[in-house]
Amino acid sequence: MAFDFDIVTDRRGTGCEKWNVRDGELPMWVADMDFPTAPAVREVIEAKAAHGIFGYSACPDEWYDAYCGWWKDRHGLDMKREWLVFVTGVIPAISTALRRLTAPAEKVAVLTPVYNIFFNCILNNGRVPLEIPLALDRGDDGRLRYSIDWDAFEKGLADPQTSLLIFCNPQNPTGKIWDRETLERVGELCKKYGVAVLADEIHCDLADPGRGYVPFASVNDVNRAISVTCIAPTKAFNLAGIQTAAVAVPDPFLRHKMWRALNTDDVAEGNAFAYEAAAAAFTKGGEWLDALNAYIRANKDRVDEFLAAEIPEIESLPSESTYLMWIRVGDIAEDSEEFCSFLREKTGLFVCPGTWYHGDGKKWFRLNVACPRALLEDGLGRLKRGVEAWKNARSR
């Protein structure tokens, strides 16, 4: 089946957070795609809507089967039904895990730069973020790359106040897919220091064609025993507003704690569309997702090509996953927040300043390329004009 991702859908005036911007502005910031979801998912939602009764919903067997089948076929993880607990979203699951798996004022480790809402969750729940900066260097191909600074990582885990690691796999905002050896070492060190792992794997299905991510819990018995994994169809199938996700917890003791906590927090029951939409995505959406990932990869290649030819002063980090690109402006701007504000004011292009993600974010910004090619070309043109205006303003 052919899928047309070039169609531009007007989202203004629909209550969409991403497009709640001024006339003439182009939002390429929040992790929300400008593509309708897979046709198979739309059909299920439309049929449910046509039924007209939206009462309380029970979690059906099809929901469990869909998750287990998808992770086994797509990611090589023999997930068991009993591992799964429904939750309305990954962020509610993270907040619940923080309250149940850590104590007030304890430290929660994060590898920065990383998804900014992690910091909100940690601070809002009375815990202390422990930032462990990723190491940045250049690979044999001359391109930038991040890796874990193992000395800093072990030092952070060895702090007796550190009780949890929130681990982003694949990594947001960098698009990095962690390899099996890295995941194994992360698990070993966390077990050594008694640190539980909360693996946010919401972007896992947005890998480049021919690439696969490695589920943290798939690596070995150690990783399974110490981890809670957050998964969902919402990023890959653009279903964030449906509020449907899951935690997968292999260890019975950890799972019972999470099950009790999620139910106590009243985030373990789905709305009328949550179960069916997820099941449809994971049982009927594979062909659409493959086509989507190919389109996103082509968009990322176009960004790299454009930057090299038109704006060589800035460069992107090679992205293996997600539809987010991490772009370095450190050679022309000392503060990405100031640069992004200037860019929006002068061109209407709205992107995320890297400072939101901590670490070395002052030198970077995040660009969302999950959009039709016409919008991407518009954004690249605005970016070029913005960089030229920025340089001219500073040369006076």
C-alpha cells in the first residue's frame, strides 16, 4: 500500500498545542508529527466513535496480545503478558515510579542532554536531579557523537543518595540508539550500586530503516530484574492525545509496586479509545510505520544536505532514531536560547533551544522534521535566513 506523507494538513484552529502559534510562524518544536496516524488506526477510532457510547472500558486481551506480538516480532523481546500494566502516558508513569521507587530528596540520575520533562517530573515530586553529562567527540567519519562517560556515570551511581536512573532509549534529543554492550554495562553498574532503572523507550519504533533498537530488558537477567520500561504507540503513530501507554516490568516485586502505585494514582485505566487504538497500531500498522520511517530518514538526509551546502557554520548530530535532529550552533552563538528567540522573531521558525535539555545544550537546538517535505523546505529556508540575519546583527 502506498502512503502519501507529502500532504499538508492544516492544524491551525484545532486546539493543537504545536500549532498554537502566531500567524506566519512555523512550529518545528514539540515532538508531535504533522502526519495523520495510520489508516488502520483511524478506522478503529472512527468505528468506536460511530458506536456513540463512551463508558468505562476494560482492558481487553487484544491489547496484551498486540504489545507482546509487536515486541517479539519487531524487537526480538519475548515479552510476557503479565509484565504489562496499562497507563495513560509515559510521563504519568515516570512520576508514579519516582514516588514509589525513590524517597523524597533522593537523587535521580539522568544522562544529559536529555528530554526536558524528566527534570519537571523529578523536581515536582520532591526529588533531586543528578546530571551526568554525556561525552562528546568525533568519530572516524569526522562527525560528532555522544557516548557515556563511564567514570562520571559510576561516580554518580556510587553516590548513596542516588536511587534511580531515568534512561532514555533511544535517546531524546540526540536520536542515538544505544548498543547492547552499552546497555549491559549500564545494567551492571546500576545493579552494583543498587540503582533501579526507569527506561523510557517511547521513541523505539522510530528507528531508521534497517536499524533496530535494543530493549533494555532484553539484554540479560540483570537488566530485567532492575528495570521498569515505559512503552507506547503514541510517538510512532502520533497518538499522544489518545493517552495510551504501558509499563513492562519483568520482576514480580517491582511490578507489584508499580501496579499498586499506578492504580493509587488513578492512571491505570484507559479511555474509550485507548486500548483499541494501541492494539490496531501494533497489529495493523507495521507497513505504514515502515513507510513513515523511510520518509523521516529522507527528511533527515535533506537537512544534512542543506546544512552542508547552505549553512556550513552549523552541523547536525547523526541521528539513528526519532524524528528529532540535534543541531549545533556553538560556533556562531554562545547561547542557543538567545539564538532560537532571535530565529523565531526574525523568521517565524519555532524550534527548541538546547538549554531546555541541560548538559551542553547552550550550543545546540532541536528540530522536529516529522512533517511534509514542503514544510521542511520552508523551515530550512527560514533557518538559513535566520542564521544570516544573526551573523549580520553580530558583525555590526
